[in-house]
Amino acid sequence: MLLVLSFLMVPALSFSQKNVFIDACKDTSRWVGKLFQHTYDRNGNIIDEEELSSYFPEQFFTSNGAIIPDYEPIRYDIGPHFSFKDTTCITHDFKIRIETSTVKVNGSGFIQTFFGMNVIEPSQEIILKSGQRKHKIEVHDTICTDYTKNKLKNYEQSISTLGFEYRNGVLFFQRDDKTYQTKEFLLCGIRDLEIYWSHWGGKINRIDFWDYENGTEYHEDFSDCSNVQLFPKCDPEPEPTLTTTHTIPYCPGDSLKMAVESDLLTDFHWAGPDGWEAEGDSITIPGKEAKSGTYTVWSQTDFCHPIYYKEIEVVIPDPKTDTAVYMSVCHGSSINLNGREVAESGTYIDTLQSSHGCDSVVTYYVTIKSERVVIEDTICSGETYQFGNEILKTEGIYTETFTNENGCDSVVTLHLYVQKPIIPTVIPLSLCKGDSLEYNGHTFKQAGNFRDTLTSANGCDSVVIYKIHALKTYDTTFVYRICSDSSVLLPTGEWVNYNYSTDTLLQFDTHECRMNTHIRVYAYPAISQKDTNLTLCGNHSILVSLDSTRHASYKWIPSAGVAQPDRRTTTVTVEKEALYHVAIATPYCRDTVKVGLTYDEPPVIQAITINPDGSDLKVETMHGIPPFQYRIDTLPEWHTAIDFDTIPIGAHQLIIKDQNGCENTKNFNYFIPVIPSPIVTPNGDGVNDTWEIKNLDKYQFYVIRIFDRWGKELVVYKNEYPGWDGTYHGERMPTTDYWYSISIHLNEQDITGHFTLLR
């Protein structure tokens, strides 16, 4: 069997062959077939799927292509799925296409074929250091079956050719080798192909891949496991080397220096702490700007190849700086400064050197002194203060020399203050009539002035006079206005959400005195509106009217599509569906209701078919959301099935309603045909003794006329027909053909013809 087959529409291509053949029947990681059951949303899109069974290549590779053996197209939601796991070489110029065929289905609707692939995107850059990523893209084809106006004959034989072409950074989406969409896209190769059907199913005839950049190709006709190929193998990429060096800044004026070398890479990028970035193979950062942390250098041969990087851990030492040291000793003592004894006040400089050769200057500031201390203190009027050997009674500045704990003389200066006599403090207080008042440990039950002696923080006595003032009882009124769906806490400690009125005696002013209090609560009706969901039957605009609330303001959010967003009744225009929140507010109440709008294409009655004998009525519909309900204009009830046994004869209107309540109508005429008998044999045997007219009893108003062969009218029946017995004025008519005319009022047509009288 020949493996590489060319499509008639694709020119033959010449490539160097690098194809690799495998035994796909054993290597099950390549082509895999599965059978899925799909779940759809209201728009027919797949929202969930369940794997029913899985197959190896030897189970679905046939002489007629890839066919799932257990797949029977009896349900539109169960379909086959084929996947191929392999990876192409890096390529920027290729074409891939697949040819599939639909299967014959036992139903109507449409068949959708999908061809998808994961494309390998460029590596992520800089500090992420990520490898190549996958991105799934798809093309699809929809084939309508014969339930639509555009009937497709022999749709079980319909072929779909889907594919992609990539060149110059542009991806071409193709159907039947014609581009219907383009997208600028950076990609590096292909992996993980899949072919599946979202409605009904099909089979794979063949797949072709041409890699123009690398001069290789891949073809598969799915006829034999032994013919399966892998995508052509790629030549191994050379592994570049990266070598880094760096120098740490130890001394002031030094810099952090970093460098990189490679045998293949030339374009280097650097990243470091706090978002630092640089370019080049040699980097210098001044020591004052350099920071400790991880520095990364990276590069790649091009955007499709891996990122190669190295990290440098840098620790910046503290720079050596000049140091100032302040020292003091008692008079008569000395201090050792790095081997030098110093006994006099002054500035001394010493130069040190670190292990890295950096100079460090230390400046010593030496003070030889006697210690001087300043003290401030306060005594009460009439008290004394001991300072050294002195007893002090008056304010002033006093000096004394003491010896401190280190053995140095200490000159202490005292600033002594004498607290003047304190003026009594007056504290005014208010006392409710008939009550008592607790304050600062005292209980007051009547008005007047009360004296108290206190000790202050510095130990001096102070006098406090409490001046008690008696308060009067007075009336007050509290008025609350609330919404009935909220509540308010009254001074009585009660929560209410309704109209309320009371008079009570409360302790409720700033002095907690009792008051005659009048409390009034006015509760306004809450806004009570329910959420609304409406369906736009065939229109994109609808007039929405919310319930009226007195003195209310309205605000539609969002306002897009709302003609008057500050009205309760307004026209709203949507494309498919929308959800609005309407904020409703009165002076004391607030509420928000939801208004959901959904667009629905109303059902359309395409045709109404009635059996000739009037025994059955069939309706063909399109659009709308099932299940449907039906009603005849003369009948009040809705039915879920077309079964109208009591339809009166005549002109009618059929009304259809879908799940969302969208309705449509179609007029039709319901007549039962009148069928005259071809013969009459009035011989008394009980069979055809009179001329019979079938279904005449279905009509109330009619006229029947019978003529002889020369056109003479023999008999006329109006609205009542007992059956003609073959006589005229009592005389038996001879054997021959007779003519008739039947006029039915509802039909507004005359039925004419002839029958034979036999004797």
C-alpha cells in the first residue's frame, strides 16, 4: 500500500525524505481514537464531555480511513475523536491539512467537524527563564443536513478539507484550501493534533504536512498500522557554553564588574535585584549603586530556542569609611590610643588598613574635664531642701562639688524653686432635682458649695471647691423617620420598624436628668419589587415597565442600551442578553431589583400538513427553544403535541409557543374531502342501494344536484341528503352514467363528476 498520497488540488512537492516509520499498532502514544458524549449550552456549544471508550490504531485504521468501530450515528451528541501526539521541528514555513468525511445520520440538524493543533510558542524571556509554551487553535466546518431550506443531498458523503498554512509570521486558517481568516502569530512548531465532531460524526480520510523550511513532509492515509510515520526527526541543536566572571567592590571607589563569554551566544541580557536590567557581555556598576543578591545573565540563539542562563550570587561588603571616636577622662588621667598615651584634651588621627588594602582613618576627640551636673527641683511653700551640708528654704541657684562613683570631681548646680500657695480650684457640677451625684469619691444630694483638700503630684496641698447647681426637669420630643424594612433604636432601648408613638419619663440629657419624653416613629412602606426576567422574541428592543413606587427615583446600571436610565418605564436594547440592576430610592427607602433580558429567535411554523382523510395534522417548525406548545384559535387549551381531534372544519390559525414564551402563528384551512361513490346498485341487497357520499356528514350547509347524461336535473338536495335511490318522480332510472354537482359552503368550490347506476 502506498503511504504518501497527493491531493488532486495540491501540487506535488519535492523534499528530502527524513521520515521515520513506526509500528503504530504497538506504539499507542501516537494516534488514539476515542468516543465522546457531549453536553451543549443553549447556543449548541460544547460545555462538557464524557469519554465513553478508547481505541488503538489497529482498531480504527481501515482501508476506508480512520473509523471508530463502535460508532453508530443514532444520536447527534455522541461523536468520534482522534488525537496525535508528536512534535515537529522548529519551522516558520509549513502547511498542514486534513480531509474528513461525514457519516450518514438518522436525524436532522448539522454536522460540525473540528481540526485543532497545539502550536509551540516562543520561549518566555528574561528572568522567567521559561521554556516553550503551547497554544491551542482550531478550524472547523459546518455541514447542514436536509432539514433546512438549503438541503444537502447525500450529506453522508460530504468531504471537509481543513488546515493551516504559516509563513512570514502570519497563520492562515483554511477550509477547502481557501483562506477564510488570518492572524499574525509567532510560533515555532506543532504538537498534539486532534480531529473531532461536535454534532454527529465522521471519519478521517488522510492528513498531510509539509515543512517547507526544513524540507520534510508527513502523510498518513490511515489504511494500515505499518504505514504510520512520526513527524520527521529534528537535528540536535548544539549546546552553547556560558562562562561568567565577577569582581566585588571592597574599597571606596571600587565597582561591581561582571562579564560573560560563550562559544555560540552573542546577545546577552542581565537582570538583578530590585528590577535592575542591562545588556551586553561586560557590565560595570559603581560600588555605591551595587546591591547584594542574585544576578542572572541569559541569551538564546533565536526566540524559538531555549533560554540559556547563569546566576551569580553577589554579596557587597560594607565599604571602609572614616570613623570619629569621642572619649573623655577625668582630669589627671590618660587614655591609650592604639599604643599612644594621651592625657590632654584634643583631636588625634590614626590610619588603619584592612585585609583588602583599603585605608581607614579614625579620628579621636579626647576631652579631659571635671563633670558638671545641673539639677532642677521644687519644694512647697514653707518646706526646706537639703543640698550637701546646706538646708535651703528660698528659691535660688546653688553650687556644690561632689566626687562621683568613677572618682572624678563633679560640680553640681541646683536650681531650686518654691511652689507658691495654690489658689483654690472651683469645679461646677449640675445636679438633677431629687437625684444624687457621685463625683471624685464624693456624693452630693443638694445644691451648694463644698470644699475639699487634695495633694498634688509634687506633694503640695491644694483646695478644690465643688459648686453644685440644681437643674430643672423639662420636656423633649424625638421624631424618627425610617423605612419599614429597617429599624431604629429608641431611647427606651427598644428596636422598632413600624409606626410608633409613646410618652415616657427618661434620664436622657447631658446631665442624665429625667425628662418628659415624647417619641414618634414614622415608618414608610418599603420598596417591594421582584426581579424580572424577560425574553425578547425576535426583537432587540423591548419596553420594560417596573412597578410604580410613589415618590421614587430610578437608576439603571449599566446604562448602555437603556433609552432613559432614570425612568421606571423605558426602552432597552440588547444584542443577545443583558443583566441590569435598577436602584430604586424614596426619601427613606432603598432597594435594587434585577432585570434580566434574553434574546430569543421566535419559533417559525414552516408547514402544516393534514392527511387527506383529516385524521392527522403535522407541523414542521424551525427556531425557538423547545419544548413547544400548540393551540388552535378556536380552542383555549395549549397542547404539547399536535393532537386536535375536535378542530372545526374551516379556516384556522395555529399558534406555537416556545419554552421562553415566544409565539408565532400560521393560517391554514382544515377541510375533510367529500368522496362520492363511483356506483349505485339499487337492487335491495343492502349494498350500495343508494348513492353514497363519504364525509358529507362533516358539513352542515351544502347543495347536491344529480343530472342525466343530457344535462337534465333529476333531483336537488339542500343541507340534508338521505341518499338517491335511482328514481325520478317514482320511476326507476335505467342503467347508465349520471352526473353530479356538490357545492359545500365552507369550501366555496363545486365538486363535479359522474357515477354509474347498475340494475
